[in-house]
Amino acid sequence: DVKVTQSSRYLVKRTGEKVFLECVQDMDHENMFWYRQDPGLGLRLIYFSYDVKMKEKGDIPEGYSVSREKKERFSLILESASTNQTSMYLCASSSLAHPNSGANVLTFGAGSRLTVL
Amino acid sequence: QKEVEQDPGPLSVPEGAIVSLNCTYSNSAFQYFMWYRQYSRKGPELLMYTYSSGNKEDGRFTAQVDKSSKYISLFIRDSQPSDSATYLCAMSVGGGADGLTFGKGTHLIIQP
């Protein structure tokens, strides 16, 4: 089974701090994604990447950046954390060549719950 | 009008009941439909995947797509307490992952 590992399950940071959220997948998937999930708002796409060193903005990229230096690793960066970035962050991956289904079949990590004070 | 509508619940039913979870959508171009299950404090996991209209069955789970009504359903037979989770519908126009639109999820509780 594909495994998507998010390095930090729970983080507490202060306003203005730089935050790194790391995600690693072990099945050679081309696509990787960062979502945030908030009560009443559901899942919202922040950034995604189709290939190494490639990134595309999702629906809510403001205040975030990403890095994909290796195929298996996709990092989400909050340059200067703010309280409205308190959320559950979910990393996901998918394959362009997923058999019998499309690249829109996502495998998610367990999530990183970030609290910004 | 939101693109995908899903009742947030909570929906509480007794063990053994048949559960029906639903989503409506407005974009008639959606062709790929998925259901994800999310347990508390975990990431979503894919439960069912359907292309275009029709039914798909997998054990106790049946996914149904009615494109004419822009309505999709997930049925759970012989529901178990372990089915208690949030169920998210998701859909896309093409097979690429960038266009995936999620519902906000329905919180399901199966009472022992």
C-alpha cells in the first residue's frame, strides 16, 4: 500500500514563526498535494506538484509556499505563521498511471494539526 | 450555489441499519466520483471510485451515481460501529487530480 508520511502530527507555533511541514511518499507517485481542512469549510487545496521542482497554486495559496526537490518529498512552508493558519494540514499523493482509475485517486497522510498562538 | 453539497450531519443510526449518504452537485461535466472515509484525527482514505453513471458494489458498500439528477449516493448495509466516521464525496471533470472538488463531509455515528 502507498504510504504517505507527515513528519509532525501536532505542532504549536507562535505568530510570525517560520513553519515547515514535511511530507514523504514511498510509492514513486508523480503528484503531491497540500490541503488544509477546517470545520465547516472542508478540504481546500493549497498547492500541488506534478513533478520535481514543479508547483502549481491551488485555491488558497496566499501565505504559503512549497518545495519539491525530490520526487518523494513535498514540503509546505509558512513564511510567517498567523493565527488564521491554525488548521489540520493534509498531504496527499497520486499516480498518473493509477490502474483502473484516474490520477484523481488520492492517498492521504494522517495529517498535521498546527496551532498558531 | 456551492459546487458540491453534502449534509454535515451528524447522522446517527443503530447498528445493523442501512445507511444512505448523499451529495448533490451543480457541474454537469463531472465524470469521476469518489467516496472517502475519514476517521477522527486521521487522513481520508479512498472507499469507492466510480466513473460516469451507474452502481458499483464492494462488500457492504454500494456507490450510486445519477448524472441526470446530479446526485450521488453511498449505501452501507449492515452498518457496524466501526463505520462511524466522516464520509466525504469528491468529484472531478477529468482524470487529473488538480480538479478534484470535495464535499464538506457527513459525520456518521453507528450506535451499538
